[in-house]
Amino acid sequence: PHKNSADVKIVVDAVRFRLCKNKNKINAFCFVSSDTDFRPLVEFISKGNRKVYGFGKESTSQALREVFADGFFSFEQLFEPIRKTIYDEAAILLESCPSLSLSYSMMSKKLRENLGDKVIPSEFAPKSILKTDMRFNVERDLNAVCLRSKREMVCLVVRHILEERKDSAEWIPLTSIGTLVRSQLSLSKTFRLLATLKSEPSWFEIKTN
């Protein structure tokens, strides 16, 4: 009921402003929603020679995106610079830590000190952001964040590749896996993939001709 009443209020206000006699005072509308029910409203607003911008989730349907002639921006797209800043600064912090680990509370405090609250909004939890980057290992039980080694990152990527092909009985050429791993992790051609995989005998079986 609360959502429906809010939707109705949005529609009423938007139509009222669209029909406002003082048209020069309002030259643009911004909709923050991924709800396709607003498509007819957006189309109506667009006919009034006003700019209409949309903001929503990356999963927003194309049917809604296409009616925002002046642009639709996903939250993920807007927040990516902030995420990258957090990733890079966190890596620097962990590399400077002798034990290669920091408590989450300490890392969060140092990130805010180094970057400032204006760069990291309060609703951004560095811990949840770091969990999406392969370079970091967020230990839930220990409430700590550690920097993964290159070996760990490579093994994670290979496991993901093999998991996607688990229904196939065919062997995967090491060269093909190496190409995928290097492209995802930006590794040089001199990286020795075979030596890394041999250190994980419980996960990988390697067959030589």
C-alpha cells in the first residue's frame, strides 16, 4: 500500500509540473526507478519538450531505458569510480601492512582518513565492496581483510573456468586457460601458469601428452 501511494504521488506531481504554466521554471525531470510501470509517464513528460533522465539498476529493462531519450544511468555505472578508488587505496594499505592483513574496522577508518567522507558516502560499506574484487579476501569470521596472492587469484579464475565447463568431459588445453587467465588478471606472458596449478593438486588434474 505504501509503495502504491508513493507511485501515485510521483505520477500526480510529474503530470502537474508537466502541465505547469510557468514552463520556463522546469526544464528537466529525473526519475530514480527501475519500475517499467513508469514508462507511460516518462513518454508523456518527454512530449513536453523537457529533458528526461533516468537512474536505476543495471538490470533495468531495455523497454524502460529506451524511453529516456536524454540518457539512462545505472547506479553501478555512477558508483564505479568510487569503487575503483576504494579498491586501489585498499590494495596500497594492505601492501604496506607487514602481515598483509587489517581488521575491517581499521581498514574502514584508514580509507576514510585517506580519501575523505566526501569520496566514500556513508552508505558505502568498504567490506562489501572489497568482497567483489578478486584481489581481496574478506574473512567474515575474523572480521579482517587480506590481500590475495597472485597464485590465489589465478586458482580462483581457473576454478571459475572449469566450473563453467563442468558438464563437459573434454580436457581443456592449458594454452586456452592461460589466455583467459592473463586477460582477466592482466598478467604478463612470462607468468608460469603450469607451476601455479601444480601447487593445487586437490583441485586440478593435469595431463601431458
